Amino acid sequence: MQKILSGVQVKELDSQHLKLSGQSSHELMETASKAFVKWFLDQGFSSDLPIQIACGAGNNGGDGLAIGRLLSALSYEVIIFKCFDSKDSLSEDALLNFNKLPESIQIVDFENLRFVEKGILIDAFLGVGLKGELRPDAIKIIQKLNDYQGTVISIDVPSGLPSDIVLKGEAVKADFTVSFAFPKLSLILPEHAEYVGELVVLKIGLVEEAFMDLDSTFYYLETLDVPPLHTVFNRFSYKGDMGKVLLVGGSPGKMGALILCAKSALRTGSGLVTCHMEDSERVIVQTAVPEAMASWGLIPNPEFYDAVGIGPGWGTENRARLFRQFLQDFKKPIVIDADGLNLLSRNPDLLPLVPKNSILTPHIGEFTRLVGSAENHLERLKMAKGFAVENELILVLKGANTVISLPDGRQVINSSGNKYMATGGSGDVLTGMLTSYLGMGYFPENAALCGVFHHGLAGEIASKSKRRSMIASDIIAAIPETYIQLNIS
Ligand SMILES: NC(=O)C1=CN([C@@H]2O[C@H](COP(=O)(O)OP(=O)(O)OC[C@H]3O[C@@H](n4cnc5c(N)ncnc54)[C@H](O)[C@@H]3O)[C@@H](O)[C@H]2O)[C@@H](O)CC1
Ligand SMILES: Nc1ncnc2c1ncn2[C@@H]1O[C@H](COP(=O)(O)OP(=O)(O)O)[C@@H](O)[C@H]1O
Ligand SMILES: [K+]
């Protein structure tokens, strides 16, 4: 998995990479700019209007200048807005690219800037080299850039946004942020949603060894990381190998949560799924999911099951005793969601009974009840890490860019998923997937990573044709396609 480094570490990373690869810094800038242009062309933006590029004096501006030259060579009309005083203030590579600009590109001093409205503005003013608070002249530039009415694309980070802390002042509000190598930590904080817009991360061929000596506990989970985490089943596998899972949840009026969870576990690959609920509700489950079995009353013989998921739609009234009894009987890692988490919040004495390496899946509200309230998401991530380490549990903090905190202190940020997944029941689908992987014998860490990634990918696939019409059942229907796309048998 790709380490996520701080803005300060990026300089060190660059020099390590240049040393190990033999590439020059100018070539690296060219690679990054070409990666951007390739992405840009794939988006199919209209080529009728000029591309306006606001360039600063550092290497972020250098990227902007190189991109301008590359787009101009593809017959785009390009206008460069100079957000720096003179050529003397340019970084070495920015100057090199400034001197390579063809005559056909218009260069306009920032004071004389007049936007061509409704087109595209590329923000290459400030990147990870931003230090301290913005200088007054930079604030003015950012305010002016934010007056633009068309599409804004920020390079690496929206200008003004610090790369790894929460923003205090002004920053560019982008529609897209195209970051290089890994997402800078601040790009995944919900506080910055209106600045970052859609997040895109492009590979620029940095050699892996360059990351080795740079410390970070944050990692980025991407498509290529996932196939090796999966268990391969052989042709003699039988349904017992695929896991016998028990899902405990549902209550009158909330049976849908358990049904979604059961369908999701089956689609993920579980061999046998049993739903445990109140006697009065079992007909609903048996009708809705004929592939699942039903159980009610006390949980008979918990040891029979390979994995258990507990909580979706369960309610909290009169559940604590059953939960305690179950935790005393069942010693393998489990998945706890929704009301299972609420029960833990209300009965903290249950927490030490939760088997080590169990997976807890709170959204921010459940997290606040369970772990405490945080001033901002960065502080929340710190608390999540502390909770996972202290209790030897895996904490999946759900949201855009779900963060998986592992008992050894690593925190893995998921790259898959999108806003269309913000729909009732999508968390229940995740619980079914996670429990299914545990049931198939996956190490809990791999179950968490695979479950979260495939869930997000299924959301992406389903939303292609559904957009805001997507419902949780659509995510379940897209699970098979995730295996096809990742070539998992
Ligand atoms: N490995 C990577 O990630 C690569 C990074 N590249 C680019 O290089 C950028 C980093 O370049 P640099 O290190 O030159 O830094 P930047 O270009 O991000 O920032 C430096 C500029 O910001 C100004 N500045 C700093 N603090 C300020 C403040 N408080 N108020 C106003 N202005 C301020 C400086 O005067 C300087 O002009 C990245 O963001 C990325 O765009 C690419 O060129 C290639 C590879
Ligand atoms: N904006 C978003 N971008 C990506 N994923 C999202 C977004 N909003 C929600 N999700 C995902 O959808 C799921 C919602 O779960 P949850 O909040 O428990 O919903 P519910 O209780 O309705 O099932 C989580 O896995 C979360 O990561
Ligand atoms: K920028």
C-alpha cells in the first residue's frame, strides 16, 4: 500500500526518487504534467474555450507551465496568469518551463487578469510548498480565483490548503483536485470537501524504495493492493469452506437492515448464512432471502459459526443481556455495526469482552458515542488510532474515504466509493461483506480491507447508471462485477 506522506516529506521523497531513479527533477515534473494532461483529455472537457492556468513561482506553478505547453501542443488555446513578480522569483524547474512556453500562449500579469467565463481554470498557484499563513498578496490571488464561475481544477492541492492540517484561512474552491502519487492528508478531511471537489490521484512512477525511510502511519488503499489480499479457493472447495456466518439484527420495522446484510454476505461469497432475529419477524427474512436460514430466541451453539456480524437494525432495548452472553461464548473476531456499537457505547463494560481483532464499523455519529467527540476530523483520526491500538480492534470509520485503523497503529484510507453511497442501508451491506470475508477465513485485517474496498467499488459500479437514484440493493447487485473487474475467482 502507498504511504501517505506529509507535505514536508514530499521534498525528501523527491530527492530520494531522483537519486534512485536517475531521473532529473525536470523530467519528474514533465511526467507529472503528462499524467495530468492524460487525465484531462480523458474527461472530455469542451475544447472550445481557452484553458486558463494560474501559475505560482514554485514547482506547483512549474507543473502549470508544463501543462500549458503540453495542452497548447494539442491545439488548445492556453492563457497563463502570472501569479509571481518576475522570472527571477521562479524555482529552477518552473523557470525552465517558463522559457519553454511557445509564443502562441498568452501570458497575462495577474493584475490585468480577465477571466474567460464558463471555461476551465487550472489552479497551479501553490502546492505542498505552502509554509505558514498565506501572505496578503496570496490571499488576494486566491480570492480572485474563487470569483471564477467555470470549472476549477487544482493541481496537487487547492492553493492555500495546507497539505496535512485543517485549513484556517482561505483556499481555492476546486471542482477537481488532481494530486500526484498519493492524496495529501488534508484532501480526505470532510472539512475540506468544498475546497477539494472530486479527488483524483495520479501515479507518477515514483520508485517504491524512495518511500522506505520516510515514516508515516497513513496508507492509501488502491485497486492494485486488493487482489493479493484475497484467499484463492480450489476446485474441491465446498460450501463449508466459503464460511458459515451468523447475522444478528433486525427488529420490528427495521428488518430491511438484516435482509440487506444477509443478501450482501451471500453475494460476497458466504456458503451458509443464518439470520438471528425475533421470532415474530422470521417470515419476513425467509420470504425476502430464501437462501438464508433463520434462527430466533437464544443463539444456539455460537461455536458452529465461522463468523458473526451483529447490530444492523437490531435496536438496543433488552439486547444487552443477549449481547453479553454472546460475547462470553464466542471467541473469534466478529463484526459490530449500528446498534451493536450503540450497545457498546451504553455498556462500556462490554468492550473488554469483544474478541481481539474484531471489526467495528461506526459512522461519525456512532464513533462520537463510542469513542468521544473531536474538534475536527484530524483529531478524530488520532482518537480512532488510539482506540484501535488500546483495544486491539479494527475500527472502520465510515464516510467518503473510509479510514481503517488497525491494532498496530497503521491507518488505511480507502480510495473507492462515491457520494451516491450516502443512502439508507449501504452500511448494512458493508457489514454483510465484512462478515462474509471473516467467515471465509480471511485474516481480520484483510477482511476489513477487502470488504471496505469492494463495497466502495460496488458503489462506483452501481452508480454509473444510477447516480442519485442508487439504493443499497443496487450496491449488492454490483458486488459480482467487483470480482470480475479485479479478476478474483
Ligand atoms: N513528488 C511530487 O509530488 C512532485 C511534485 N511536483 C509539484 O511540486 C509542488 C511542490 O513544489 P514546491 O516545493 O516548489 O512548492 P510550491 O510550488 O507548492 O510552493 C512554493 C511557492 O509558494 C510560495 N509560498 C510558500 N508559502 C507561502 C505563503 N505562506 N504565502 C504565500 N506564498 C507562499 C513560495 O514563495 C513559492 O513561490 C507540488 O505541489 C507539485 O505540484 C511536481 O512537479 C512533480 C513531482
Ligand atoms: N459521500 C460518500 N462517499 C463515499 N462513501 C460514502 C459516502 N457516504 C456514505 N458512504 C459509505 O456508505 C456507507 C454508509 O453507511 P452508514 O452510514 O452506516 O449508512 P446506513 O446506516 O444507512 O447503512 C459507508 O460504508 C460509507 O463509507
Ligand atoms: K494548486
